[in-house]
Amino acid sequence: MRCVHLGNTGLQVSALSLGTMTFGRESSEEESRRMFNRYLEAGGNFIDTANVYSNGVSEEILGRLLEDHREKVVLATKAFFRMEEGPYGAGASRKALMRAVEESLRRLRTGYIDLYQIHCWDLSTPIDETMDTLRRLIEQGKVRYAGCSNFTGWQIVQSQRAAAFSGWEGLVSAQMQYSLIERGVEYEVLPACLDEGLSLLAWGPLGGGFLTGKYRSGEQPAEGRIARATEDQEEAWSKRATKRNFAVLSAMEKVAKKRGCSISQVAINWLLCQEGVIPIVGARTLEQLEDNLGAEGWVLTDDEFERLSRAGSMENLYPYRFIEWANNRVWGK
Ligand SMILES: NC(=O)c1ccc[n+]([C@@H]2O[C@H](COP(=O)([O-])OP(=O)(O)OC[C@H]3O[C@@H](n4cnc5c(N)ncnc54)[C@H](OP(=O)(O)O)[C@@H]3O)[C@@H](O)[C@H]2O)c1
């Protein structure tokens, strides 16, 4: 598998990251082991987890799987969501993060985390405190690089300003939901990442399974994550089963048919075609992972990429629309 640089760093990671949110949840430890081994065999080295996945079980399983592989792997985890009762059992304060990192190290059976990500912007902690804590964790050797997840564009830039003020590099990645049916990051987050030199790690590249073709228009889903959703199932389905999303799926089906590949591979390859974007592939079974790994090693043509992008294009909102219009007027295309 190809390697790319993580942000502006010298750290090379595989073009596809392996997500482990299913480990210890819908995938047994045995199935997780099979997926982990297959991913390494395919040349992958970039593994993503979080303390909150299966309430620590995903990290524990990974800790056992990493035993003979730790040095070959770039290990990413996250903290923010609630792990314990009380004000320090969640969030991105210094006290919460310093405890969370120790707990993750223990579960992962390692002395260091390669990429430590703040799982979500914390409205109750000053970003200066969070960034200073990340810097200290790096100085202590417990963490090698820092990243964020579920931040807006201005929050990413503010984080980088806080880091620059104390003279360090700051965030190297932003982990965000991004797929052919969830493109909100294109307004601000992706431009912010490119401008600040961060990689965008794309979670949910298959829209939770919708972009595989296994859900059909007009049919209530009987199985798969969207059918099992713990939130109101009706809502999980109606949120995705829109006219626009089925139009995207239909455009993908045409490309997949012409290319003789799967719809999932088209979804992931569309992300791979974009500068600075590293898809995190998630799977419940080895068979699904095998399918998803086939997204690497080829590229959509410019025409295919454009057609897919147009199928799910977003509303051109103010002020982005105004800035584009005014600049075209002043400077021409
Ligand atoms: N930072 C965050 O807030 C955040 C949030 C979510 C995830 N993540 C990370 O991103 C990773 C990927 O996210 P995701 O799981 O939401 O990704 P996704 O690719 O959108 O959905 C994965 C799910 O789709 C189904 N699937 C996958 N491959 C398939 C295939 N080839 N054919 C048919 N069905 C297939 C499986 O569910 P079923 O078979 O059960 O339908 C699988 O669990 C996670 O593991 C985690 O590391 C991060």
C-alpha cells in the first residue's frame, strides 16, 4: 500500500487507515484479529481507535493484537467522550487528558501513542489549556503527534495559533466525517486543513454502510449498521434515504459497473483522489475489509471524479458564494 505524509510531518502513514470502532462491538476479538492481520499483510500501518470505542474494549483488543507489531504501526487514539463519572471523566482539560492518556497507554499496552486526537471541540475548556497539555504530553514522550476531530475550520485555526504562540507545530491532522454523502467539511474544514498543513482523516467514508449499495430506495433496511442504529431507526434511515443520496448512489453504481469494482471501492477512491485526505476504512467482517482494501492502487479518471462530485454537490452558501462571486467579478476566473 502507498504511504503518504501525515500533515507536514516526516511521518509516513499508509494511504488507507484502519478504523477499529467495530472491534469488541459488532466484531468479535477473533474477527478483529483477522482484520488487523489482513490489513498489515496488505501493507497498512495506520490504525485508529478511541478510548470510548466499546468503552475501552477496542483499545484493549488492540493492545493484545499489537504485541509483536507495535514498532511497525502508527497508532492513533482519542479522548474527550465520557469514560468515568464526574468533571474529569471526560473533556479536554489538563486533568482529564492527563488521566485519559495514562488509561489509554495501559489498555493499549504501549509506552507511547503516535497520534493523540481530541475527539471533539470542548466548549468548556480554553483551547490554550488543551494545546498546552498536548505539548506537555509530547515532551513527556507519551505522545508523538497531536490531532483533532470534529472541529470547525476556525477552531482548527485557533488551535494552531495557540500552538504557534508557544512555539510548537500544533495539530497535524483533523479527523472528520467525510464521504460522498457528507460533504460539509468542504466549506471550511478542508480548506483550513490544506492551508494549515493538516491531513484530513476521513471517518464514515461509506456513510455508515449506505455507500455500499446494500440499502435500496423504498425498502426499509433489515440488516446492517443503519438498521441496527441505536438512535431512532426510522431517523437513521430517513436521514440517509434522501433523493440526493440515492442520486449519488446511482452515479456510483454506473462508475462501479464500468470499472468492474464495488460501489464501496468507488466511495473510498473518491476520497483517495483528494489532496490531503486519508480515508479511515471501517469494517465489521474480514470480507468487508477485503472489499474496502481494493479501493487502493488505482484512480478514478478526472471525468468520473467530477461526475461523482456533481451528483452530491452542496448548496453554495453565503458567505462562500459571495466571496466566489465577488472575486470572479474583480479578478476574473
Ligand atoms: N472521530 C469520530 O468522531 C469518528 C466517528 C466514527 C468513526 N470514526 C473512525 O472512523 C472509522 C470508520 O468509520 P465508520 O465505521 O463510520 O465508516 P463507514 O465506512 O462509513 O462504515 C463502516 C460500516 O459499513 C459497513 N461496511 C463496511 N464495509 C462494507 C462493505 N464493503 N460492504 C458492505 N458493508 C460494509 C459495516 O457495517 P454493517 O455491516 O454493520 O452495516 C461497517 O461497520 C471507525 O472505525 C473509527 O475509527 C471516527
